Amino acid sequence: MRETNVQTDGLTVGVGILDVEDLRRRVRQVYRDVAIHPEQGFHFETGRALAERLGYPPEELDAIPAGAIESFAGVGYPLNLAGIRAGESVLDLGSGSGMDSMLAGRQVGPAGRVLGVDLTREQFAKAARLAADAGLPQVEFRFGSIEHLEIDDQCIDVVVSNGAINLAVDKLAVFAEAARVLRPGGRLALADIVSERRLPERVVCDASLWASCIGGAAKRDDYMATIVDAGFTIETLRENQQYRFLSGRAIDAAERWGVTSISLLAVRNPHATSVRS
């Protein structure tokens, strides 16, 4: 293990012994299992029942592959804030099994484009296969980090993300990259996990809790400030009260530190300047 500054809100919130590579390995292992064995139990819910409870219309879910829905592990319904239009370009950060990307692909239509990026090879491979099988050539998936995007500046209309940014060590880098690739006036629509109180170092440095969407939860006010600092104006903020954790350990940590799910819509400021970190 190595000593590192722990970034959970775009600011240095503490210095502890955090093995970043072990953290990423555990995150990939959890979401590898979500892709391959979605029926097994996790600290969090997965699948269609979760998606419908969070607000996804059943008729929309019926129109995409069931395999993408069975491995869905989101924490909200950010697409209902995104206002995606036909012909737009959409970037999905932490696209997982591709459910949100495929739904967005139906919204942008043949003239649009959706690009999903994920750091778990099994999720990436599953999403790419399902999109091809579904006949959605406008939906593409790439393996990669959402903290360092291999995408040109100002080429995206909408960035979406669902439950993935809390898993990133450097959240400011994620939001800075989102601002960089968005056109001026572009939208950021996301659902994520945040906390009412700043998490103690023992929780932040627990790779198991981080992989369960708790250890990486930023304090809500800091999370919002980081988005603003990256060049956005927050327009809408919602609580996702229908989201819940499952395991006793996750529930206890969530209740103790006020860990909750939120959705928000932010707009990239026309004159914002973002630099690749």
C-alpha cells in the first residue's frame, strides 16, 4: 500500500494509507461480477425492479436488451433530466452494461451518437455486444478511465452518468473532463451517491466500502462546489429517495454518515475553461 491524498470531493479531504490500485481492482471485481453474475447478492440492488422503482418507464426498458437491464446498477434516473434530443451527441461516464447508453441511443436516433466509457472490461464487452445485437450502430463503447478521457474538446452535447463518479478517486478530474468535452451550454445530467457528513478516514480508506458506492461518497456541499469549480451552473437537484443499500454493513454506514442518492442537471458555462488534468 502507498500513502496518497484521498480525493473524494475535488479537494484534499485527508491523507491516509489508501492503496489506489487495490481500490480500483476491487471496484473492477465487483462490477465484473455485476456483468457476469447479476443474480448474486451485492451491497446494492441491480436489475429491472430497481430501474423501474427509480423511474425508468417500463415501455422504454422493453425496447432494449434484457441483458443490459439485468446488470443495471445505477442509483437514479438521470436521463429524465438530460433532455436528450434527436441528432445530439451523448457521453455516458461509467456506462456499465450499457442500459443508459442504449436508452439514450434511442433518443438521439440514427443521426446522433452515444459513447459509453467504462473501466471494467467485462461490462464494456457486454455492453458492446448487446448494442450490436440490438442494431444500435449509433451507440459505441470504449474501455477507459472517466478521469482521463480520450475524446476531443467541445464535441459532446450531453454528458450523463449514473452511480459511477463516486467510484472515481479524483472527482475534480472527472468534472473537468466533462466540461472539456462538452460544447458551451452543454448539459451534465447525473445520479450519484453523496454524504451529508464528511466520511472519516477509516471509511474512505476501506476499499470494500468504496467499491460498494459508500467509501467514495463526497460530502454533498463539496460535491456541488466541485461541479461549479469545473465550470458548470447547477440548475436542478433532486433526492432519489427510492434508492437503498441492501447489506447490513452498507446500511449502517449510510445511516451513520447520511449517505444518499441524488440526481442533478448542470449546464457548462459558455466561457468556462477546462484543462486536462
